[in-house]
Amino acid sequence: MKLTLRQLRAHALANTFAPSASLLGAIEQLEFVQADPIRAPARAQDLILRQRVEGYRAGDLERLYPELGIEEGFLYAYGFLTRPLWQLRHPPDDKRLSQRERRLLAIVRERGEVHPDQLRADFRGQRARNAWGSYSTVAKLALERLHERGLLRVSRRDKGVRVYAPSPPPSEQLSPEQRFAALLGVVSQVLAPISERSLRAVVARSARALGCDAPTVIAAQRSAGLLEAGNFDGVSYIWPGPAARRRPVPPPDEPARRVRLLAPFDPLVWDRQRFEHLWGWAYRFEAYTPVAQRVRGYYALPLLWADRVLGWANLTRSGNELAVELGFAASRPREREFRLQLEAELERIRVFLNAPLEE
């Protein structure tokens, strides 16, 4: 199937911006919302959800999390998942647990819910190096490992710190092949249309863990019609076929004449290779780039106008004020409609943050 640039952009927009009347409805449609702790001006998960939930406010997800029946965990990155997807990605695995992990698991099951600070007496505050090169308590690191293994879940957060509880029993038993095929279907939907090269890279970690060969499974699903593909400019793009589609995709209409400032991890811009292919310039997340080497800024938010991502914005919050710095890959649109839509988006951000806005 030959694709055009307009078709690819329209498919990507229609796939991810389906409107929802509720926060839970948006999460169930997306299935996965990537998380990031940086607030510039808000956390990534809040910036993602504000584009899809009318009236969403910064912090709503963390505040309402215990009531939503969703989970924190890892898909292709860390974030928030529907519970069935979390159980699919994190099946309980109690093999080869250390003595400390078994003891900790027994403590959590006995107490029902545990904050890492409540374990200081049990583990004498011992510390070890974490994945970021700094130090955490051994109890906190063990809790994280048990969570990754599907034996514990995050029940809530206390001032940003994860509080853990025993995991619910799995809803169904699947073979590794069935599990990987299901995960492949989710990822191909979340990031559709995604290049076959990117899809293989995104699911590589799950494929290794489950002993599956991603190219072979992708080819089999394409043959069975579970995945469809098209070609644009020499690149093969993939998306779920009608029988495997996890949610209806609205037919691509004329793009809405609207400005959106997107999170760096929004599904529309997450795949940096697709981003450059569809919009013609390179976007990089530069929060961890040395200041002198930054091109766009510390936490540049991609700026979507209609069906074009044509620039970025850096938003800096100081007290109740928000400063806005804009940049454009080429030239700034001169039409009055763009200016009015940009002002409307900045006003939506002001309400979302509940802060007066100054540009």
C-alpha cells in the first residue's frame, strides 16, 4: 500500500486524539500514558492527559489514581497502564527471589500496604547504588524489583513516593507467545502508524524476556491480517488491522485548525524517527543535555498547528506566573488564525495550571 504524507499525518492524529468524557475513559483508550517526574511546567503524564480530557487539571491523575483501577508499570517506558495491560506486561514471577526479597514480600502481604520509610527498622536503613548512580535504601530497591516482577503494585503515592501493596491475582494464564503477540498489538496501536523498524526496537525488551523473535511474529501477524502496512518514502509503517484494532479510529478528516503544545513523550511525537520523517526536522528531549549543547531548550514542548508540528515552546513557571518562549523549525506562521489559536492554547494551559499567564 502506497501512503502519502498527508495520510500518515491524518492517521497519526486520528489514532491518538480521540476525545474522552472522563479521565478513566482517556486512559482506557490510550491504554498507556508515559510518566516523567520533571515539572516544566507540569509532569509529562499531566501534559499528555490534558490534551484528551476536557477540564483536566495538573495533578488529577495522581490525586484520582487510587479510584481508577489502573496501575503504574513498564510497557516500553515507565508510566500508567490499564490493569489488564499491566498484568499482561508484569505477570507474577516469584522465581529466584533473594532471601531479602522474600522477607519483604511477606511483610507487605502481612501489612497490606507499605511505604518505603516504614521499612527502615526492618532493614536498618541499609543503602545501595540505584540505576541513576546515586543511593537508595535496599528496601526501596527491593520493592521496585518486586513491582517489576508483578508481585507488588503501586497502590498510591504519598508526596510523590510510591506506596506498595500486594498484586491482585492474574486474570488469565497465557503462554509467552500469546503474551508477546498481545503486547505487540497494544504497542502497535498506541504508536500507530509506527515504522516496522521502530516497532521491532520498542518491543525488543519484551521479546527477549519472553523468548520470542519479534520480526517473525510481526510477519505472522501481517500475514494473518492482524497488522496492516503501508509504504511512504521507502519506510514501511504498521498499524493494527480491523480484526485486531483495540479501539475504533475515526476516519481522517481535515485537520482541526488548532494549536496544541505537546508533552515530549506524547504518543504523537514519541517516535523521534517518525517525527523527523513526518515533520521534516529533528526534535530531541534535552533536559539531560548539557546547557551549552541544547538546541531547543530544557523541556521544549512540540507545537502542533493543524497537522504540522512546526516548532516548540519552553514554559517556565515562577510562582503564579508563566513565561513563554517560542521557537520554530522554519518561520513562524503569520496568519491571524494561528495567533488566535496559540493564544487559546496558552489560555488552556493557564487554566490547567491554574496560573496567570504572561508571554
